[in-house]
Amino acid sequence: MDKIRVAIVGAGNIARTAHMPAYRKRTDVEIVGVADINYERAQNFAESFGVPKAFPSIEAMLDEVECDYVDICVWNGSHASCAIEAAKRGRAVLCEKPMALNLEHALKMKEAIQAAGVPFMLAVPTRYSSQAMLLREMVDAGKLGDIYYAKTAYTRRRGTPIGWFTDTRKSGGGPVIDIGVHCIDRTWFLMGCPKPVRVSASTSYAIGEFKTRGVHRWAALDSDVTAFDTEDSACGVIHFENGAAMMFEVSWALNAPGESFTQICGSKGGARLDPLTIYGEDMGYLTDNKPNPGENDMFYEEIDHFIHCLRTGETPRSDLEQAVTMQRILQGIYDSARLKKEVEI
């Protein structure tokens, strides 16, 4: 396999600001086409990044171009249809988080991908930060002992995105499925990915479509969507088969300071991101150590890992089974909040 040929579906913000800058750092990748239901946007993307061909649909693109994998960067509600189409054509799939709109869609994706026997990886970039990767090495080496407790948060005081994100028909939900997946997945990854068994969660809709001035909000290119039926925030606890538990808190709008962190606790020591701090003991005294693994480009590392797996046949860190399991966790959070009781995953 010489140059890896990539076909991108979805010419929006994540493809423009995260994936393409990573691809442009490489000499072993060729972007052979881009597709978007907004054909003018696909054409603009192609012109901006020197992509040879633009298409109005993934079907039209895969009819014409040969590629090694499809990079899915569309809104959540279209992840399943794009992944299934790519799999049917025998193409590997890199899919932006979350895996799908809901668990039903994720299971249909799984069925199609397994039937086709093509590689799949979920794009969850926070696993690939230099700090997270070093900490996972330490966990795997037993430096922290058995991980039995974790907590994580990704909260914004006022930071609800503008556009399709607030339309559950396209997004599947609010901060839980948008930014919650980042902190929950990263924390689960650092715990060693134990099997989740049940979850108790609550969602709130207390603030809604705020008009607060002087705050920055991420705007989707499709910002003319008027639906607003997503949650403001959520919190809860996830229990795992090995007895470990993870507490989480996420929000787009919450009357509290915004914060982002992951903390894990083991029988020999604990750790917290960011910055990476190891809590332990030495000579009978408590210690706080701050290893410095340097900075990296998470999206570059993520794409580099997938390309490495394609070349070697190795299983990606965030493979199909883990992607479906994460979707089960997200579904469990929403189900628990809706039913107002703890649910099994």
C-alpha cells in the first residue's frame, strides 16, 4: 500500500478545522474526493484544500473514485447511512464521534461493517493527547494499581452550539452526545475500558435557548436550523462489571463555572488531567508528580493511528466493539434520565 487514498464525506467544520490540517501534515495520504449534501460547500472545500473532485453525495463519490477509507464528518444522524454505504462498497471507515444518532443506528452500522469485513475506527481524539496516552501506559503497566473510581466533567457555563446540534433528529441529543462523549470515553479508556453494566443519570432542560450576550458559541455551517429540543446538562454515575464506578457531569448551559477534567483513582495511586498529575506516595509521604510528555496534535495522532492499523492489520484502539459499547453508555444515560431510574446497559 503506497499512498493512502481518503474520501471525505461532510465538508463542515470538523473536516475543515481538524481533519484536513492533520492530513496536510502528511506526505503518504491523498485526498481523492469530498462529498456533501450541500454541493456548493463540497466544491468550496475542494477548491480550498486542493481536493481534485467534489460530489453531492457519498454514493456519487464512491461510484467514481477509488479510496482506501472513507472519513465520515457529517452530522450524527447521517453517520449510519454513510458508514453502511462505505462498508457495502468494501471501504474502511473512520467515523467522527459519536458512532451514531442512537444505539439502533449503531447496531445497524456494526452489522454492515462486520458483514463487509472492513476496518472501522471511531474518531475520539481526546484518547490521543500526549497526556492521555502516557497515563494509559502507566495504567497498563500497573503503576496505579487497580482502577476502582473515576470522575470527569466537561461543562460550559454558556456554550450551546448554534445550528444542527440542537436538533435531536440530526444530533441525537445535546451535551451528553456532543461533548460528554469526549470526557466519558477518555475516562473509560484510562480506566482500561471495563465492561459497563448499569447507569443512573439525570438531564436538565432548565435554561434552554438562552440569549446571553458576550459569550462565544460554536456555529455549525448549517446554522439555519431552528429546532431546539436538546438538554442543557446531565450528570450521573456509570457502574462497571469489575466494581469500578465513574461519575460524570456535562453541560452546554449551567449556572456554574465551566471546567474540563478527568480523574482516576487506583489502589496504588491516582491521576488527573489536565495538567497530568500523579498522586502517590514515596518514602511514606504523599507526592504530587507532574510528568511532562509534551504537546501533540490529537487529530494527527488519531489519524496516524488509523493509517498505521490499515497498513499493519492491527486493531484500532477505538474499534467497532468499543464504539458500540460507548453508544450503549450514551443510550443508557438518556434512557435512565427519561425513565428516572437506574438502567442496565
